[in-house]
Amino acid sequence: MLTAQRMRTLPPYIFAEISQEVRTLERQGRSVIDLGISDPNQPPRPSVSRALCEAANTDSSHRYPPSQGTDALRRQIADWYRRRFHVDLDPDREVLVTLGSKEALVHLSLAVVDADGLVLVPDPGYPAYFMPHALFGFDQATVPLTPRNGFLPVVSLVHAGDLERAQLMFVNYPNNPTGAVASREFWNDLVREARRWDFVICSDLAYADLVYEGRAVSVLEIPEARSVAVESITFSKSYNMQGFRLAAMVGAEEILDALWRVESQINSGVYSAIQAAGVRAILEGPSPEVLESYRARRQLLGQGLTDLGLEFEWPRGAVYFWVTIPAGWSDSETYANHLLHEAGIAITPGTAFGPSGADHIRVSYTRPLNDITQALSKWKIMRNTAPLASK
Ligand SMILES: Cc1ncc(COP(=O)(O)O)c(C=O)c1O
């Protein structure tokens, strides 16, 4: 056996697996509409791509970038926090540029969790939150997100023994996969619990700009959060820059310093031309047309799923519907497989987001209206012809 024991249970990243399966079907001549991964189809603003090219053509762009991120980008991020949330950040000590948010979220655990510590992970939750356990062997305890609690974690329901050992909690609003949005009161209470039990809050604000009801709140709006919380923002969803791999972690200085030390040992920062494009993206803001397109897609897909008789709560933010699988299907993977192979629609089985997803699927709307319309009509045909044997 040439691989480590942990590889016996470590699957590939679910979305890499789905994409591979989609490509295999496409090579066989099948057409597949991918509502699985959230991979925004619209490009960044032309000015952002231009900024990238211009910066790439300067003399020094090939050099290693500063490992905390360029001064210009860190300053822009701090300005954005001030404009957006009235939060003052010191760009030198409270902003760290990262190579996308996924890897920084996983690496954060190396910076704040001891070998005998524990990570609190929302269930359902973004798959990367489960990686500190799967990759580094940290214990984890799942915190259920249920419709009864507005898909918000209730710390008082977590076992006291787990809270005593907890050193990190991942929290994500607007939420993937449920679409829930959290209020300032929620964050206030959570910060109090984090201070009481002495764990770090990592707020994942990936969908800061994709909110349809209410608003995205930053944990850093709570003054006491400054000692216990960090927040992750990404350029992937707001600016359609997911392939650029550009994000930042902001907040508690001590935690960011530890994360910077981990990151600086593992990677060598983000290409400076990409950071220059990030400066342009923040200066111009998300495109209003792109934001409007998400509203239209949400409306079309939500109506279509309702017409199919499926059950879900309308998402208040992010780009997903978290849908209960229809009665008669044993589990989300069987249903997802059937949708892929019989109807040519890729969606994500809920189990990708934790044990509670066994009876859910996640349908994303990062594809154009046309694709969503086509997927819905294929779905309708499949519903009418689904063989009883597979139910
Ligand atoms: C909640 C959440 N956090 C983080 C990410 C990762 O974003 P990035 O492209 O910055 O790695 C995603 C991507 O879908 C996400 O849904």
C-alpha cells in the first residue's frame, strides 16, 4: 500500500467527481446540464480582465508576490469593509489575501486547532469545512441546521463536552446550501458563545453580494468579534473570478498572523496581476446585470421546482435551492444518479454537505435561464416516466 491510511476514506472533492462524470457522459455524446457545481457562467467585467492583462505585461509581475497580499489590494478590501459594513480594518494587520477561500478555510484549522482540539461544522455545510477532520485528523462535531431553527446553528444544543474542546467553528451566511441569511442578533449571540467557550468563529462570507431578502451581515460588525472572529471573503461569486483564485481572510490580528505563517509555509501567494484585477473588481463592484440575472434565475428555477411538486424553502441568499427528494426515493445519491443518467441533469446529492443531506439535493442556478428552462423540461419528462422499480 503506497498511500496513507486516510486515503481509504477520503473521496475526491465532490464537484470534481461530478464534473468528471459529466465529461464522461458528454464524451459519449450525451448532453448534460450542470446544475451541480456553482461555477458562474458569466465572465468578469471586461475592465477586470484588462487590468489583469495590463498588470501581467509589467516588468515585475513575474516575481513572487508579497505573501500577505499587495498593499493596494489589502487597502481596497479594508475600504470595502468600511463602506459596506462600517467596519474599520487595519490593512496591514487585519487583512490577509489568500489563494481562493477554499484552501484558506481548510488551512485555518492548522493555525487554530490543537491535535486534541475539535472543529464545529454546520450540517449541512460547504464540503471544505469537513476537511480539517478528513485531512488533518482533528475531531469534529456537527451542528445541525434545520428549518425549525431558520437553518442557524444553535450552540446551546451542542454537547458541553464538545464545546469545551472546540477551537474553531465554521459559519456561513448567506448559506450554502440552504440559502439562509443570518441577522445581526444571531451574530451577536454567537460571538458571546465563542467568547464564553473560547473558540474561533470563521465566518465564510462567500455570498456577500448575493442576497434577495434582507442583507448580508459581517460578523465583524459586532465589536467583541474583533478578538475571536475571522471572516473569509472571495472574488469568485461577486465578481465571477472563480478561476482567478483570489480571496481574503480578515479580522482578529492574532489569528490572521497564525494563518499567514501557515500559508507562507505552504504557498507563495497570489500572482500580483490577479491581485491588480481584484483591486479593479472591488473598485467597480459587482455588475448590476449579473446580480439581476441571479434574481431571474432564482425565480424561474423556484417556480419550476414548485411545478414539479418538489419541497423547499425559497433561498434568501446565495445561488442554490436545497430541495427535499421526492417521496419514494431511498436517498439523495440514488435520486441524483437517476437525474444524471436518465434526464441529463447534474445536481449535487445532499450527502456532499453532511449526514443531514441524505434526503436533500442541492440545485444551483449559476447557469443561464435557457439551461434552467431545458433542465426543468427534462426533469418533468423524467418525473412522468421514472420507472417504478427505481422508486
Ligand atoms: C460557502 C462557500 N465558501 C467558499 C467557497 C469557495 O470559494 P473559492 O472559489 O474562493 O475557493 C464556496 C464555493 O462554492 C462556497 O460555496
